[in-house]
Amino acid sequence: MIVNVVSPEEEYFSGESTMVVTRTPNGEIGIYSGHEATVATILPGGLTIEHSGGKDSYAVSGGLLQITPEKVTVLGEIIEKIDGDHEAAIIRGKELVEDITEQDS
């Protein structure tokens, strides 16, 4: 399936993937090709994309997720590529929200 990960400032990933994992209000979701069409909110945390070259993990402050059977689009507010695994991305994603909250105070 095709996966696109973008923020208002940058495109982070665009290409083929075998699986995408992220967190929605209903819990963590694993997305494979052929997934039912869905639109969901992404909660602060991690986003991991598995592809033929390995895995890429991103911290996400929140955003929107659009899924069709052939494509996944992630529209993130703030996204950072993580040198680590999904768990490290989850921790950093939550920190991104804390950083924003502190700046607004």
C-alpha cells in the first residue's frame, strides 16, 4: 500500500509499506493493505512504518489519519523522525505536546 506522511511544513515519507502502526482514540491500530476505509484522529505518540527497507519511526504530536484499502495518509501537526523504535517514538510524541503546552504558557 502507498503511505504518505506530511506536516504543514514537510513531507516525511512517501512510498510503499507493508504495515503502519499509530495510536487513535480507540487504541493502537495496525494498518495493512486492504484495510477498511477509515478517518481517525491520531493521538500524541508514535507512528511506525514497515517497508521493504526496514522500519521508520516518527514522533507525532497529533493529527489526522485517512485510510483507504490502497493508501494511508497521515496529516501530522508536528512530526519528528526518530532514531529508535516505536516505543521511543511514543515517548517523544508525548514530549512534543508537553513542549507546545509549555511554550503557550
